[in-house]
Amino acid sequence: MANNTSQGATSEVPELLYHTLLHVIDYHEDTSGYTQSTFPLGTHVTLQAAKNFAARSLQELGYEPDDFVEYAVKTPENAESWKYGDGVIVYTKAPAGQVFNVKIDTTTNTENLPAGGPGDTPKLPSESDLLHYVIQTCIDYNRDRSGAAQTVLIEGVYVHRRDALKAAKEMLAEDKSNFAQFDVQEELAEEWPFGDDVVVHAVAQTGENYTIAVRTVPGSHKKHGKKSS
């Protein structure tokens, strides 16, 4: 970790950040597994803190284990027999068929956010109370014609929304001529069919579909938090 000195105080600046993600596969909506979405739930400066948070993150959304027909949490005791993927910390299945996977992804700390936030989270500047996550999804129809083969990566995390939007727009722009289709939300306005938080949609010459979205933790809670009955 590097040091960040300000007004006589020294804070550690971690090289890496660990992000907890909620990945939802809606088999109730589409039995092929095509309908998927990924939303950020939190960011920590140590892997252990991220794992601890991930294990209880569905409770932060208002859910309890009894809300699911299957509920599994990865622990040191069951790690060798864990069958839900290396990056998955929590696997659940809802009665209606939706699968909720809680995962951890790692990025470099490009904004040099210092440690020192509550619960081993990064300390944000006084003018900001949330992070903006640039999330890329690739749907590979060559691997699975149904569209169920999807890869999701956090491409960057930013304090300011304007910086996240700028990064999202530029992410695929250098290779724009290599895409069969390249759409930017602000250019299509009311005709945009890919979701309010998707900034760019592109289709490669080889058929892969890409979306670049900017999402936040409050937005994740609004989208996937348990609704009061």
C-alpha cells in the first residue's frame, strides 16, 4: 500500500479494491438463462472484509435464508466441495426460479482512494457518499446461441458520475470501426432499448454483444432489494 498524506494525517492507499457483486439469473422470466443482470453491493480495501460482507450481503438487501429454496454460503469448511464457482461466495435460488449469486471482483485502485472508511471500505471525499461502477457485460452467442454465456467485468470505479460516464463512453470507442453496430445512449435518446443505466451497446463482427453500464449501490438496492409485502 502507498501512503497518502493530507494535513498531517497519513492514510494507506491500497493498490487493489475488492467489489461485491450481485449476479441475478432470471430463469422465471426466461428458462434459457439469457436474462441476467449484475449490480454492485459494496467495495472494500481487503479481501477478507469483502468476503465477510459478501456472506451477509443479501441480508443487507432485506432477504433472509428462509426466503430461498436453496441457500449456500462458501466457508473454509466447505471450500473443497463448493460447486457454485470459484468467485461465488453466496448461491441462492428463489421459489420462482431466480438464481442470486454473490461474487467478488477485483480492480486496481485507479482513483487512489485511501483506506479508512467504515468496515474496511475506502474513504471517500467529503463531497461524495457513493461510488460509480463501470460494468461491462459480454454475451457470447458463439458459445451459447441462447445468450446464456455471459461474462461480466468491473472496468472501473469512480467517485464522480461524470468520470464514470466518460470512461464508459470511451471504453470501446477506439475500436468502434471494428463493430458491426455501435450505439451510444445519448445519441438515441428516447429510442434507447437497453436500460437507463446502459451507456454503450455494441455488436462485434463475430457476433458478441457488449453493454457498458454505470451503476451504484443505492441503485442496486432499489432494483433488487426485498420489496415489503
